Amino acid sequence: MVGPLEIDFPEMYISHGQYQSGPHLAKQLLDFPDSNLNQKQLQQVLGIINFIRDFIPHVSHSASVLSALLNKNPPPRSPHHTEVVATFKNMAQRPPPLTIPSIGQLILQTDDSDDYWEQSLFEEKEGKQSYCGHASGQFKNAQKHYHTIYKEILTVKYGIQKFDFHLRTRCFTV
């Protein structure tokens, strides 16, 4: 094998074909209080979450709850907002390592609801599935009124766009 087995960048740790977000980002989240975040703190929390969102499944719905607090006329703060911040802080401490896809069969797993979409990319090799990535988002207002089939097609499209680098030259399963 040529080159090092481990590389430790400030934002990313790569080891044995897997990568994780750097621990300092998760530690930064712990510096924020769970409740009564001011506008600047809320923006900083959402910025950190946005940076590590590929490592944390099911981010979009929770992030949109916090993003709504940045609107011109925000909803009143509630215990739910505190729960969301605490959940993010907890999930960011132990994000699953992502596998860099190699020669195995790629599987794009999609899911959508009325308002949100998400997909995960897995690699199946020698009977074992490895987690390669995650993406999620919110449908635009017009898209929220689409028929379920069209939302599912849109979700697959977003997944292919997100994981284009890995899927472009490969056969994969949806």
C-alpha cells in the first residue's frame, strides 16, 4: 500500500477507507446553551450543523425548526427548540464514520414525506453493507403539493445529484 493509512485534517479524519468530521466541530456545539440562544448563537449552531450535515441523518426537519426562529416573525420559543438543540449536540458527538465507496454494489436508499426528503448511500461488498453518506432537505413550497410519485422521483434526482461523484460511472440500485 502506498501512502499513509490515516490522515487527520482539521475538519476531517480519514482512516482505513472511512472518514469522519473533526471532533472540534462537535465540541464547539457543546459550548452553546441548549435553550435561550440569541440570534447570533442560533446562526452559529446552524452553521456548524450545516457543515457536518452529511454525517448526521435526518437533519433537515430539525434544522428547519431552528431556522424558523431566524425569520422576520419567528414562532414563539418552546421546549421543542431546546430538545432539537440538545439532540443535535448529542448526535454530533458520535456521528457514524462514512465509508469511501470502492468496488462494491452501490445502493441509493430514498425516503420522503409531505415536506422533507432524504437519502442514504450504502455500499454492499462481500455481504456487508457500509454507510457511505446521507443527504436530506426540504421540498420547496410548490413541490409540497406534488403527487407522491413525483416527490419520490424528485427525491431520487436529489440523491443522484448529491452522490454524483460516486454514482456517475457506476451501476447502482435505488
